[in-house]
Amino acid sequence: MALRRTGRLQCIDLGKPLHSKTDERGRMPRAHLGTERSVGAPLTVTAVSVKLGIPPSTLRTWERRYGLGPSDRRTGEHRRYVDSDVARLARMVELVRRGVTPANAAAIARNWSESDEAPDSLPPHCVHDLVTTTRNATPKALRECLAAAISTEGLVHTWSRLVSPALDRLRGDARGELPGSAPSIQLNAAFLEVLGSIAKQRPRRKNPLASIAILTDTMHELAAHVVGVALMWYGIDARVVTTGRIGMENGPDRFRAHIENRPIELAIVMGTDADCEVLIRVIAQDSEVDVLLVGADAPPVVDARVMRVRTPAACVEEVLAMLAPGVDLTEIGG
């Protein structure tokens, strides 16, 4: 899996490109998917290849790489694909054709059954699609939808263009929410779980390129995790530290305790209230750590060691320019 740059910070690839025959426009052939559910004899690799419109070599690659092989394994005979195997492969073909990377499509297909609704796992095209999916889909289907969006749109842009506006729309619904049903919390939890999965798959480095802390208030906490996961993929060691008052401890106290045990090169600050402004001034005055302030509505602090960017995407780009100028934006960890 790799972050790639296409004119701007954008994508996290969840797998390698598919090695298979393509049509004259460079796309994978469309699967011939039917709605009928007939139960027939197990099929050979060649028969499945014809049925789905993909080469036999692709089927063997998917079996070897992703575990999507035939389940009919009789001793002394060629292995055969049963109906459920073919259905999962058809699901994977459809996802890949729609732009989901092979590794992520395989993860969805392995956990998919023919009773699942296909549209829930496809990338949302707009904020309205994501809001609708959040209100109606199962938690598993919502996570798959978000993973598919990240595969096609990129982590940071999925957050900025889809998830963040969808959360605002759900929270701002004047009709209110039924007690015990909170779509905004469900979307928040699903996205955080997908973020955690992506973070676990990042390339491991013996020595990080730099260490940073992302200091955030409650309102910007999920955005801070987005920035942190993106930077970790580039080899930056990041930690998210909340700045709100908890008991007798406030943000400046927590920052001092953090850098005492973990030296950092940069503090990213995400917040809008007066406490955030106090924190920035404390960092600038009491430490030698530079500050990168994120958000158009961030406090108007003027200091030679305080830099400012407007968006999470700009934040990631600026941090990489400062701390990892030679990083390969095409193949992370290579």
C-alpha cells in the first residue's frame, strides 16, 4: 500500500495494480453479472474465467495473493469453484471495475455474502450518498464504503470532501436524532476504525524521519488522526495529544509532560478557542519547538516560529516539505 501524489496529496493505494488483460481503453473488462441464483456443478478455472470475463492467470493471482480461490478441494481432482466462490469473485471484479484497488476489493469480497447489498460497499459519489449510507447501512457496510472511498479518492481528500461535511450535515439536522440512534457518532466511529486499519498496514521503519505531536481540541480530534495517519505513511512518527482540560491538567501541562518524555521536531496545533491560543503562546515561549497552526479559523497568533496552513492536506504537504523533503511520494517505504 502506498501514498501517491497526482498533482496534489491524494491517494493511499491499498494494493498493487492488477496484472490482467484490459480492454482497448485500458480498463479491466466488465464482469458479466446476472441476477439469477442457480445452483450448478462446480466450475473449472477456465469456466469461471469465461463467466466473469477475466483471464485464468488473474484468477490464479487472486487465489495466491488474496486467498480468493476455489473451495471445492477434492483429493486427486482439479479444484472447482462453487457458486459462493464465483459470487465473491464477481463482487471483486465489480469493485475493481469501479476503481477500488485489488487488495481492498479482496478484503471486501472475502467478507461478502450474496445476501449483502452491493451498493453499500461502493465509494460514495457525494456527501448526500455518504449521509444516506450512514443512516441506512450496517456498521460493516459503512466501513467498507469508507474504505472504498479512501481507495479511490485518497485518505485526506475523503476526510475533507466527504466525511467532514457529512458529519456536519448529520450533526446539524434540525429534525434531531432518536435517543439511542446517533448517525454522526456511527460515522465517526466507522471512519476511526478504518483509519486504525490503514495505520496498522503502514510500512515499518527502524528509524522515523522525524517525530511530531498533533495537539488538538475535541472538535478537530478526528481530523488530527487523519493528518497523523497520513504522515505515518511517509515515515513521520506522530502522536495525537488532546488539549482540553481534564481534571486539574490543561493543554500546556500535557504538552510539557509529552515533550519531556518524547522529544519532537514540530508541534501541529488544531483548535479555535482561547485555550488553543494560550497553548500556542506557551509552546512558542517555553520550548524550542516550531508550531504549525492548521485551519482558517485558528487563533490569530503572530510569532516568528508559528506557521499557518488552512487545510489538513496543506498541513501534510508542509510537514513533508519541512521534515522529509527527499521522501518518495510515489512509493512509500520503498
